[in-house]
Amino acid sequence: MKVALQFFTVRNELKKDPEGTMRAVADLGYRYWETCSFNPDSEYNYGLDMPLGKAQSLLKELGVTIVGCHLMQQDLVPENRDALLRNLDYQAGIGCESPGLAAIFVPTLDDVKRCCDDMNVCAELCRERGMKFHFHNHWHEFAELEPGHYMLDYIMEWTDPSLVDMEIDTFWAARGGMDPVQTLYRYQDRLCMIHQKDISEKARNKKDFFYGRDRSQMVGDMGEWMQAIRGYEEDFAEVGTGIMDLQAIINAGVEIGAKYITLEQDYTTYPELESAKISLDHFKTYSGLDWT
């Protein structure tokens, strides 16, 4: 597996200075990028915040590959189809390998099914442009809606396996009460990428981020989700500085054949670029990663 960076890690720096931050990220040694829409006021809020030609030139200059991008739930609904098409055309133009849905927040299984239908449509549009769609989890997709059957299992069942891959975030799997390595193997037939950060020592004795929520409950909206984690930002740690068994995760990813292990640091107590460097330095201490 190669090491990549999800732009959410440096989102505040990107808002202040998009191109300068991208150059700094490349200088750190991250040459595989997964982008996100960090500037909603921009005409080119497709992850690089610049016209396609300029983006292509910058990526070529820096020797960077765009391994993925994150879309939001509202991007996939039918009434936003024209904007989605522009986004996907841009992603294809910068060589993005795998656009994906960052998260869904829905109150019922019927809503999950509707989101899966939207994902299948988007995934077909990606296929037409030479890309492969994926879904990225947080913790609430491990709501146990039936014994041993999670919300994420329904998502896998209701999305086309030939069109929709899985990007497992091991931190969020753990915070959902799952074993990260076992989770990778559970979804290995769909696994394309791994999202990685670490769990701080302060969070060692916390079972999960449900905070008393019954395992049969789902999260209905993003506001509810954000409220649940407010005040727990220090539970996030840089790669290699916490309590997760990173080598076991890497070993599983390599065995399964995941292409990338991607840093996504949701929260940090460090300046964002310093945080990204700390994680990259620790990534280099593990065996099994491909640095070519």
C-alpha cells in the first residue's frame, strides 16, 4: 500500500492558501492525495480550488496523483445532478481514481436505501468516466440493526459491488465498537482504501462514540453527529502516537490488496501541517508500505 493524504487533514490551511498549502503537502512527501471540497465560495470547489488546466499543470509539476475525492450526501441527490456532473468531469480531468461519498446521515433504513440508489447512479457516472466510486464510513454505520447485521452491511447489500468499493476508516470502526482488523477482513471483497489516524491514550477506556446510544439507533443528521463528538476532539491522535495496532492494520491491508492507506486527521492539537508531518514520519517506521 502507498500512503496518501485526505485534504480534510489540512482543511483550514487550504482555505487560507490553497496552492501554497498543496505545495507544502507535496514538500512533506505526500504525493498521493484524496481531496475534499474545502471552499464552498469558489467556482472551482472540486478539491483543488482552481480551474482544470491550472490544476493539471500543478499536479504534473508536483508529481502528484489524485487517488480519490470526497463528495457529500447532498451532492448525489437527483436535483443536484448538473453540479455532480461538473464535479465528476473535473475529477476525471485531474486523473482522480475514486470519488467517494464521505458519509450519510439518515434516520431510517428507507433513507439508507434511497442513498444507496443515489450512490449506484453516481457510481455508474464514475464508471463512464473511467473512475470507481466508493463509500467511506464513520461510527454510526456500525449501528447493529439486527443481531450481527450493521447499517454498513445494508449499504454493501444495496450498492452494486461492481460499481461501489469501500474505504474503511479504522478509527471510526473502532469508535463504533468494532475491531479494526476484523472489520477490514469483513469487507475485504470491496476494500479499496484505508483511512487512518490514531486513538489517543485519553480514549483508551471509552467503548465507542455512541455515548449511551443504543446500537440499534442510527444518526439522523450531521448536526446530531457533530454534537455527539463535541468536546472529544482530543480523542484523535496522530498516526503512531496512540493506542491502535497500526502494524496489524497495515498487514491486513497489504494482504487484502488495498491500494492506499490514507491519513485523515479529523482533529488535532497541532498546527495542521505539523500534524501531517508527525503522521508521515511515523508511517515510515512501519513495514509493508510502498514508498515508490
